[in-house]
Amino acid sequence: MRIEEVVLMKAEALFRLGRDAEALATLNQIADARGAIAHTVVNEDEILLERQNRALF
């Protein structure tokens, strides 16, 4: 398991706990590492999209 997957699981857990600001910051750590555009919102669709994008890299 790569570190990005662990960070993504953390973002998802924070989102499900209602800690959206922390989840967004955590989600953007992954996007930043890839040099991608930062997410502006966090929701289940954004988390799934990031999971797909992570699989491509």
C-alpha cells in the first residue's frame, strides 16, 4: 500500500466524521503531490475522483 492510499483513507474518514475542512486539506495533500489542481470542496464524489486519479499515477 502506498502512502497516498493511506492519506486518501484519512481524508475519507475525516469527511465521514464531518470534519470537512481537515478532510479537504488532507485530500489536497495528494493533489499537490501530483502537481494537480487543488480541490475546492470535499464530498464523496471528489474522494472517489481522487482515488481514480491516484490509480492512474
